Amino acid sequence: MNEWGIPDWRDKLAYGDVGAWSEMRWRWEFRRRLDEFRAECDAIIALYRQAEAALEAFREERSDERREAYGALVDKLEDMRLRLQTH
């Protein structure tokens, strides 16, 4: 398998029981092989990492006033970070 978890197409056993796959699973198997899709995912990950770095800097420099002004944004970024960590 490569970094995207794509099995070697030449090894039938690497895919397991494809008969049990849903339509969404088949779509995923095809989509994750597309270079454009991978590039979009990489761009999203890069943006996430930038947002995470900004959030960390904000945490280090925050004051009560700043927290009040940007609290909702910080909460959304923290929620996004937690959701991405679970995937």
C-alpha cells in the first residue's frame, strides 16, 4: 500500500471482499487514485496546518479581550482540529 492506503491493484487479496463494498466505497477507491483529488486534499491539509499554527500562536498571545473578540473563531478551529484528528 502507498501513502493513500491504496492496495496494489495486481494483488486481488489486498482488496478483501469487494462484494461487500457500498457504492460510496467504490467511489472512494476510484477518487483517491485521481491526482487532482490528491492535490485538493493536500491543499486542504496545508490550510488546516496554517490555521492550526495560527491558533497555537493565538493561544500563546491571547488576552481576555482578544479571546472575547475571536472566541467563536477559535472555538470553530478547535472543533475542526478535533474532527480531523478522528479521521
